[in-house]
Amino acid sequence: MSEQTLIVFGARQGLGLALVQLACAANWKVHAVVRPGAEHAALAATGCAIHFADALSAEAVNACFRGRTRLAWVVSTLSDTQGMADAAGNIHVIQAAVRSKAKGVLLVSSLGAGDSRAHASDRLLAAIGHVLSAKTLAEEALRNSGLPFCILRPGGLVDGPPRGTAQLLRAADAHGFIRRSDLALMMFRLLEEGRLLDQTRTAIDPSCPPPTRYAASSQAPEAHPAKAIPT
């Protein structure tokens, strides 16, 4: 099998870091992109190539692809509380991927984005509706890019070892939680098998309990996006 190349935006911690660790362990050539000045010791320990770029700068994002990542798989977990990385940052990544003739793009979005917004609570929309709208813009840009793609909308992200019971669903109205480690495994398998088939999927684990702060509360959100529980 020819060497596989992966570029990951939002790789410093959480979900992005977990994916980088899996890909490096499988001897993939991995380029990880983080914000300038960000702490990256855990990332460096994987042996991946590290690039520093502000995703809000199209020029900086383009530079991460230049001469390094032709025919690469591209993943973005970018998000922030203002929604700027969710829209502009992810769109810059998608545009750069098109220019570099990437194999495909896997975008981590959220429950509550796109057509799943109709199933989000008023409380959730009041809190981060602007972020979900920004994620929707990135989803639309990816669908219109002409590249093979997969959009994943995870439930609430929690820490812990993989359970092996997570599911990818077509249903836009599914709710729940999923461990970052399980989601990273799902993502890597999709990439490894080349299964970016222009699909949008919900990722949850029905057996995954909510974080402790919700476990004893009736206020556990039915759709808690990736940024509210950081990737």
C-alpha cells in the first residue's frame, strides 16, 4: 500500500490529537496544524510534522498545503466560541484542499448544524445558535466543493477510553454523547478505508453516559455540540 498522507487542522488536543496519534501509529505521514504560539508537546510526541497557522488567514492555510500534501486526506475539527473558525476557518481549509487536489475532506461539525438544527432545543440555540449557523456554512461549502467528503455531527464529546459501541447514523434527530477516542477511531477507519462518500452522519454512542456535570441533572442537553464540549 502506498504511503498515506493526512493533514489535520485543530490537532493540538482532544479529538484532533487522538486522530493524529492513531494515524502516526499506523505509519501515516501526518501534518498537524495548530495556532501560532500554541502549546504542542503532546502533538510533538507523536512524531508528526507540525505547522503553525491562523486558520482565519487564507494565505496561512494555503501555505500548510504548499508542496507537502498533494493527494492528502484532510480533516478539520476547527471551532471556537465566536463561530469564526467554524465558518471562515473551515472554509479556508476546504478551499485550500480543493486547490491542492486533496483526496477528500472529513469535517467535524455538530448536532444542531444543518438539517439537525430543527431538532435542537431552544435553550441550545439561544446559547450557541450562532456557532451552529457558522458550522452550517462550512458544511454547505464542503458539499459544494466537488471533493469527496464526509461530515460528522457528533453528540456531546466526553473523555475516556474507547467503548467500541459508537454508531454512525443517518438520522438528523438522534441525540446523545460519544467519547472522543471512539469518534477518532471512527474517523480514522473512514479515512483508512477511503469511505468519504459524500455523506453526512450523526455520531453517538447510546451506551455512553453523559459527563458528570449532567449525570445527576434533568438538564442534560439532547444535542450538545462539539464546541460546547471542546474537541
